[in-house]
Amino acid sequence: MTLPSLTQRAFDQYLRGVVAWLKHKLHRCAEDACWRKGSDCYLPDGQPGVPDEWYCWEHAASAGYCRSCGSFNGGIESFDCGRSGLCENCDYQWRADTGEFDSDEDY
Ligand SMILES: [Zn+2]
Ligand SMILES: [Zn+2]
């Protein structure tokens, strides 16, 4: 099948737009070539409770989002320099949870 009215470049651009739209619809990770299921990610100036983007666990942190709650933390030193990819709240929660788990063995 040939597409005489479209140049290859225009077609590529069109395809990329369709893929981005589809990923957005299916809540897939927004990272290029990543089709994992994404978590809800929220921009600081977005509507509360309405996700702005979706990223998988692996790519959320590099895009500046907390891997757990999806809040945007890009530019915050403790987040950018930390290895957990969790915001301060979730990092604390995670520590508390694992701490509880450790001391809860004797049942
Ligand atoms: Zn991803
Ligand atoms: Zn968080």
C-alpha cells in the first residue's frame, strides 16, 4: 500500500502523534518506546486528582515524578539526589512500613 499524498516524514509525524494519543488513552508510560503500564503523574500546576501524564515505575523518577504517589518533585534536591525515586512523604512512609514489617514477625 502506498500513500501518495503523504511524505515519509509527514507520515512519521502523524504516526508519532497517534502513538502518543494512544499511549495517553491507555495510560501507558510516556517515555519513548516504553509501553509499560504507567502510574498517574501529577504536575504541580495541574488539576488536583486529574493525572497529567503517565509513567511506569522505572521512568517516573527520571521524569521528576515520585514512583509511589506520582507527585512532581523535579528540582527538589533530596529527590534528584536520592536513589529511591520516592518523594519525602512516600520515602518516610516506606521506611515506616518496612520498619513495622520487621518488628511484626512474632505472631
Ligand atoms: Zn517507562
Ligand atoms: Zn510520593
